[in-house]
Amino acid sequence: MKKTFGAFINKKRIDTGISLRNFSKKIGISPEYLSKIENGLRAAPNIEIIEAIANKLCLSAEEKEILYDLAAESKSYLSLAPDLLLYIKESENVLKALRLAKRCGANNEDWQIFIEFITKKYL
């Protein structure tokens, strides 16, 4: 079964022992809305609610990235993980780099070199 945004939240919420009604109150949405999200009847909410979900579930950095990616996939239109959208919006150079890479036809090998460079420099 493919992991979805709602199923991910549902599992994490149940694993932490928080009821749907209690969790919805903690993140500031109605229980009905949360139920629809968890059951795949509604797409991911806005970034503020996604952040509240991540914080209240005490997700690790890796789990947050999964949550963001699943949020983007839940949309009926082409979307990007909300954390990446904010990162791109906040840095003019990131946007320039992406445009340049697109214009020049950067391929997976080029991006792998970039990933290795960033990994060596910061991790």
C-alpha cells in the first residue's frame, strides 16, 4: 500500500496514543477536517497546520521531510514540498541556480556532483 499524507499522520498519531479529537484540538483544526485528511478525502492543509502536525507528533527531521513530500503528493495539481517552496522563495540564489540548471540541461550526474559537494561541505 502506498504511503499517503493522511495515512502517515494517522499512523504517527496512533503510535503516540493521541485521539483524533484531542490531536485536532492541539493543531487547531476540527476533528471532521482531520478525519477527512487522514482518510485521504482532503489534501494536505497549509504549511502552518503541517508544521503544527510535525511539532505535536515530535517528528524527526527525516520524518518531517517525508511529511512535506507526502503533502505535495496529496495535491491534485503539480506541487512541491512546502519546506522546499519556502527555501526557494527565501533565497534568490536558489531560484537562480535552478533556472540556470534548467536552461543548461543539468542532468542527474550534474546534480549528484552538487549533492556530494554539499554533503562534504556541511555534513
